[in-house]
Amino acid sequence: MSERIIQYCPYCGASTETRFLYGANRPACTTCGWIYFEDPKVAAAVVVKQTGKVLLVRRNNEPFLGYWTLPAGFVDAHEHPERAAERECLEETGLVVRVTGLLSLVYGREHSHGADILLVYGAEITGGVLHPGDDASEAAFFSPDTLPPLAFRSTRTALGLE
């Protein structure tokens, strides 16, 4: 369960109490019966390769400020994960990409604000100009033998390093 405790019902404003429901302790409204189910956070990433090199972005935020990772970000509600991966790549690198297929699914939250599930897609460049944006301070291609310090286990896993 989340570190935060849900104290008030988002529908009627009444206080909640913890009840054992559906196999776990969950905040539940004392008035209308609403039950809080914590949903997993889902993110999508792309592996873009060009001339044997992989596209990475340098993080402009904590955690792992200054470390490198795949272009990635959270999937918005009602957004197809493939479109989220393409959108995040454009926002972080300036490159327009087209997803070519699902490469892997990586499970496990690595920090308190991170994703629980990372969908990693292969993608090919269809346009744009490489430049960092959004929460990336740099964007560049690296050969497998000259990778910079990587931020996350999920990035290392997606690149076949773990």
C-alpha cells in the first residue's frame, strides 16, 4: 500500500477507516462505502538503435540526477502504452519514433515515485531532430561498450545487462 494514508473519501468527503476487504487492509469510506484500491503505476520506454548505438537521455531530476536512462515516462489514463512511449521519446529527445514491438516488461518499483511496471518497446526513428527536452538534460547515442552510468535496474535489464 502507498506510504500516504487516504483519510477522506474523494466522492462524499467523509472520513475513511482501514478495513480488511478483498484480502488486504484498505481505506474505505465510513459513509458511502467507497473502497480505495491502489493501482500500479505504469511507464513505457523505447529502445532506439542507430548504427549499433542505443539512444539514452541524461536525467535532469532526482532520483539519479545526471545518470542516463532510456527515453521513458508514465502512461496517462486512457493512453495506449505504445503512444506513451512515442510521446515520451519526442518530449525527451526531439525524435519522432514509431514503436515496432514490445521487447520486455520489467516489474518492480525502484523508488517511491517510480513505476511498478515498465513496458519496453523497440522503436525506429521517423523524424525529428535530436535535442534534449522535458526532464532530460542531454540526449545521445552510445555504443554498448561505452555506456555512461545508468540510472535504473530497469534500464540495465532492458538493455540486457542484468
